[in-house]
Amino acid sequence: MTIYTDGSYSNQTNVLGYAFCVVEDHTVLEFSNAFILKRGSSTIAEVVAVIKSLEYCKKNGIQNPVIVHDYNELPFFAFGYRKCPPSMYNFVKHLQELTKKVRPRFRKVEAHKDNEYNNLVDRLAREAMQKLITQKEQAMKLSDN
């Protein structure tokens, strides 16, 4: 099973979006969401996308998925080869716990190139982020009236 992951973060609105898609036997399942995270980053968004995909695997009894990503540091964080910044500690700790249980393999692809599913999760993460930003803006407008 192959799972593509990506994340996006807006520093101006503190909104983190993530997405992953599960690709198996010509079937594609898409997942995306967004939430508010003060002092987040695009790096945290990338890690969250993998965490959410591994939580999906754990819940569904999936072992040894191939995680396709476009952020170089992910496997280093997942396997504890690289120390993370303090702002990422809890996310990376959770990533490492899931990695031990699900045992993924990681494959890096270039961002924004001709990879259909990497482009898909990039778009889905941005759309989820933008949707929440729009909802926040509309809520603020309503409260101003």
C-alpha cells in the first residue's frame, strides 16, 4: 500500500492543513482536514500529515505502508536520527511511536513536479487550510455585525 502525504501552514492565520491519500489497486482514498495551531510551521504540517496517515494505518490494521512525501527530514524525524526543534517535540514523539507500531517505509519525491498523487495531496492540504481560513473570516464578519 502506498500513501501520499502533504501539509500546509499559514503563519498569518495559524491554520494548519494536511492531507493524505491511500493508493491501492487503482483505488484512491482521500483524507484532508485543517485546524488552528499557534506557533505552527509548514514542517509541523508535513509531520502531521504523516501522523494522520499512520493513525489511519494503525486503526485499519495496515502494516509496512510506503509513505511518499516531499519533505526531506521526515524519515530522519520518524526514526529518531535527527533532533527536532522544541516546537515540534510532541508531534515528532507521536510520529516515532506510530512508526514503531506501523513500520512504514519512506519514499521522497520532488515537490510540485509531475507526480499525480503528490500534487493531489498538496492541493487537498491547501484547500483544507483555505476552507478553515474562510470559515474563520466569515465568523469574524458575523461577530462584527
